[in-house]
Amino acid sequence: MNNNWLKIGRFFAVGVTVAILLEGCSTVPVTGRRQLKLVSSDQESQLGLTSFEQLKSTTPISHDPAANAMVQRVGKRIAAVASNDLPDAQWEFVVFESQEANAFCLPGGKVGVYTGLLPIARDDAGLATVLGHEIGHAVAHHGAERMSEALVLQGAGKLVGSAVATKSPEYVDAVLLAWGAGSKVGRELPHDRKQESEADEIGIMYMAKAGYDPKAAIDFWERFAAYNKQKGGQSNFLSRFLSTHPVNDVRIQYLTARLAKTAAESAENKLQ
């Protein structure tokens, strides 16, 4: 039994090692992080464009003048500073009629904002927090990175499956289940949380360059935390471990530290 688990561990280690060794195919704009990117920017953009058109055909679009003016105004300011890092983006900003408190930026610069988010955003700076974050995902090509990692994990999973194919079906299922759980918690979810923090970092930089006070990001996430609490959101250990997004208090702590570091660096530069 010990030898069997040792073999399983070796196969698991091989798969994870492959993913780690391949990581570094490209560099994330702004942060400089090395990332795995097996999907081309053109492929990523086409997926985003197709998905956005489908979404517009199936989801009600808001015609509220104030909401649309706000999203267009803030979106264009953030896009103007992000365009250097995403030069081929075909920017489009659409307000969708939905109570969901959410927004997104698909590859290719297609941005959607749900009306349910606007009361929490409150003002231009609050909305800039969200749009800076979502556009940060697109600039960092996080979608392509996730698809690339899925390809690597799928290949490694097949490697494990083929290695134990001669064992009993129950044994094979147990190994594949262990591989799925190990890769999900040990690799995919922590990386998703890293992407979220990276998008936060890029977002506040874009906010500042677009003329918004990045400190407004703290105010927004505090309001969003209160909204989640009102809706029954939980922040226990299990939710922290399995969530792909940083829980609100962790995100606020990270942004607060990041803003303090940025302020210190700016002060130091002025003295030089």
C-alpha cells in the first residue's frame, strides 16, 4: 500500500512540476509576473467577442441614461490608461439589467456592468475600482492563463490515469479523484486568488493614472463587504480556503498595504 501511494505521489509531483516548469511563457503587463500562456491573444479575444455577443442577445440591456453615462464616462477613462497594455482591445461598455452585483471584462475589451452593482459603487471612484480590477484581468490575460493551466492539468491527469489503467476500476477512480482534488486545491484555486490580487493591484494603478483617488478602492470594498454580510455571505476558514476570490477583509488588508507602499515609494522618489 505504501509503495502504491508513493507511486501516486510521484505521478502527482510530475504533473505539478510540468505545470511549474512551463510557467513563464510570457510576462504580465504592469506587475511583471511570469505566467503560463499557451492560448494566443487572438484566440482569447475571439472567445471574448463571441461570448459578449451571445450575452447581449440573451441578457436585458439597461437604457437608463444616468447609469449608461456613468459607465461610459468611467470606463473610457480607465480604458485610456489601459490601452497601452492592451493595444488591440475593441472597447465596448454595456450596462446589463440585473440585480446581480457584478461586472466583468472579457478578453478583447468587452466590459459589462450589472445594474445591481451601481448602488454599491455609488460614484465614479467606486465604479473605477471595479472597472480597474476587471480590466486588470483582461490586461493580465488571466483567461488565457487559466485555459493554459487547464490544458496542462488535463494532460497531467491523463498521465496519471494511463499509469494506473491496469489497476481495478475502483483504484483508478480513487487515484483520479485524488488527482482532481489535489490539483484543484493545491494549484488552481491558489492561482485564481493570486490572479484576483494581481487584478486589484493593476486596478488601483489604473485608477490613479485615470485621475481617481485609489483610496476609494478601500471604501468600495468595505461597502461590498457590508453588502455581502447583508446577503448572508460567510467568511469562515473553509470559505477562505476554497474561495477563488480573496474574502473582503483579506482584500482590504492587501489593498491598504499596497497603497501604503505606493505612497512611501512616491514620497521617496520626490526626495531624490
